[in-house]
Amino acid sequence: MSVSRTQSRPARPIYTAEQRRRRDETRWTLVQGILAPAQFLVFLVSLALVLRFLATGEGAELAAASVVLKTLFLYAIMVTGSLWEKAVFGHYLFVPAFFWEDVVSMGVIALHTAYVVALIAGWGSTSAQMLIALAAYAAYVINAGQFLLKLRAARREAPGGTGSAMDGAAPALEPAR
């Protein structure tokens, strides 16, 4: 018979009371709360453009520009997310509360960067480049899911069980940042 994690040891809270206070006071929480949904909107538009190109062969330039824009949003959210982690946890990245989210974020950034490098260097066909973008987007969706789960957990553990509107938002929907 197996023992569940909650029976064997309690889960580590995402935030201490002091970290929660710092999270609520830092401007980076608001910045992340704005950038994350904006990045998600850019992602949805770009995904549609990339899929349209792959299906029809039309709109390569617009699709490429949209992937570059999505990548710029990703870089912005990663930089501001690391500033958020520093303000809340005292370290720029890989704090225990967001370790795996940050690890996957690095993969997301690597894939987006691989697309941009391939585009600039002219490596591979446009279709091959767009497949790199799709791989980056798949990783982004996984990472966004990680952050949404963390947001949900932070809201549940908040005093009163509802949490602030920005609980865990600082890197919500990014990967990551």
C-alpha cells in the first residue's frame, strides 16, 4: 500500500508570508500580469499565421514576423520574470518554488531562439523554420500550463483560500518567462 505525499509530508508552500508581501508590493508582479496575457494573445495570432502558412504556403513573411514578435515578448517576460523572482525570493532564477517552471522556460527560450537564428541565417526551408516555431509553441503551451497550475496552487494556499488576483502571476503564461 502506498502512502500519498500529503500523508508522508506536507507540501512546501509556494510563498512564505514575507515573500507574499514582497510579491504583492513589487511592480514586477503587475508587469508580469500584463505581459503574460499579451504574450498569450500574440502567441494565438502567430500560431494561426504559422499554421496558415504551413497549410497554404501563403503569408510566410507575416508568419515569420509574428514568431519574431512572440520571441521578443518571451524575452521581455523572461527578463522581467527574473527581476520578479529576485524581488520576491532573492534570486534571479531557479528558486525552489519555480524551479521546474524555470527549467522548462529555458527550453522554450532555446527553441524560440533557434527559430530566430535559423531565420536570420537562412538555415533550412521556410517550412522547416516554421516547424521549429511550432516546437517552440508546443513547449510554450506546456510551460504556460505549469505556471497556471502554480497560480492555482498559490491561490489555494493563500490566507482565506482565494488569494490575490496576482498570486503566482509573475510568471504566469510565460514560460517563462
